[in-house]
Amino acid sequence: MGDIKDNVIADIVSNSKQYCELMHEIHEGIQDGVVNRHKRFFPLKTMTTVNDLIGGFKRGELVIIGGRPSNGKSALMLSIAFDLAAAGYKVHFFSLEMTLKSMGERLYCSNLGIDSQKLYKEEMLGIMQTKQFNERLVTEFSQNQNIRFTLSDSLAKEIDDVIGMLELESDTEIIFIDYIQMIKNFMRNTKESIDEYIKTLREIAIRKNMCVIVGSQINRGGVNDDDKIPGMHELKSTGALEEVADVVMIIHYPHKHDESKPKDQIVLKVAKNRSGPTGILPLLFSPETGKIQDWKNVTAKISRS
């Protein structure tokens, strides 16, 4: 009994600091953090209004991007992933839903301004022969030939396979997993084991000093709920997603549920931000090309509560 008491006391002492010592350490850390902010944060290159809201993505954090089916979740994740890679960061995008070909086609349409419905139609040949298209194509390749952006299709992977893939990453700075409910047999696991997997993802982000961004489905709302921006509690299958995550972002496409709403507007809600404000931000969306970008001259509705 005495040994247990001694161990408890030793543990308390080893994990304690005097007030002034702790404040000095925090002060030094803040100074270093400001000077070396670029080493800790990953600001987006073109989606600057998102930066204004969350300050950029951060090393050691688990970020959840949730959305209802066909509301733009994967399109947003690909847009953010490409933007971060174009900003100079090393990015790896794992899709558990799309093949490499599907991801490539999405990026091709989004970055070159091509209507996805025309991609394999005869009129596409005419588009490809125009001077304007070829100039865009040359610019796209020349500007991005050296970006560090890897895409992997990881269809039918078990959760342990996904975690194993993350463990193998060495100098990658940002990992995307789209999306967690597509992991094979994920829904057959107990809630407790799913929660443990979510916690493991955050532990990997911290230990490997990377940002892990995970897509998640939102539970389908009732008849009168689809036109509303979903809340964190509607993240599908586990409470750990909202509890463990450092940042929770939810995407909503009002036009899908109410055709009187603007067709070119998607709403991004930052429902949780452990180190900053939350808020709602409109983004410009092209349903034809799948491109999501800043809505110019618009600021987020920020809440600091």
C-alpha cells in the first residue's frame, strides 16, 4: 500500500510545476510559436477566408469534415488538399470511396474549368483543341509539376490497414482520409472500438507532428431537417468524432434541398475549433466543374463563445 502511495506522489510531483516556472515556459513557447508559426500551421494558398476563420490547419491536430451525401464533402476535401499542396506542403489523400481515375477526373475538371458532364462526350474533343484550353493546360502543368501531392485509392481497407498506412508515413505533413464510414466493416465494430480508432488517429497526428483530416458522413435528417445546416451531434456512428477532434467543419449545400437557394453557394460551418473561434462561411461552388473556392469580399460570421 505504501509503494502505491509513493508512486502516486512521485507521479504528481513529476507532472507539476510552480506557477512562475510554468508561466515562463508558456511565455517562451508563445514567442517561439509566433516566430516559427509557418512551421506549425498550414495556411491555404487561395481559400484565404477559411484561413481567416480557423487560422490555417495545424500540426498535431485531428480535423473532421462532415457532410450529408452529395453535399460536396469530397469536393471540398479535394479542393483543400490541392490548395495545401499548391502552397508547398506535402499532402497524401487517401480515398476509401473513389478510384484514382475518379479523383483524377474530379481534379482535371475542377482545375481546368471543365464541365464534368462533357468529359467523355464528343464535344470535349473540340474543347481540347481550342487555344484557350491548351493555354490553361500548359499553365496548370507548369505551375504544379513540382507539388508534393500523392493520391491513393484504398478501397475495401480494414481500419487496421488504414492506421498501418498512416504509421508508414514519414515526412508527409497533411493526411486526408475520405471518408471514415467507408472503411471495411467499420459499422460492424462496437461503438467503443470505433471510439478507440478515432482516438488513435489523433494520437498519430500528435506523435508524427502532422495534421490528419478525416471525412465523415452526417446522419440523414428528418423531412424538415435536410435544409438546415447539420450539427456536430449528427456525425454518423460515433460520439468520439466530435469529442476527440480539434476542429469540426461541416459542409452544407442549401440548393440541393431547396432549389430557390443559390446554386453556386456552399456553406461551411466550423462547429468546433479547440484553439480559435467557430463560425459560418459561404463558399463559391461550381456544380459543373466541382470547384470550391473563396467567395470574394465575404467575411465569416464568427462566434467566439
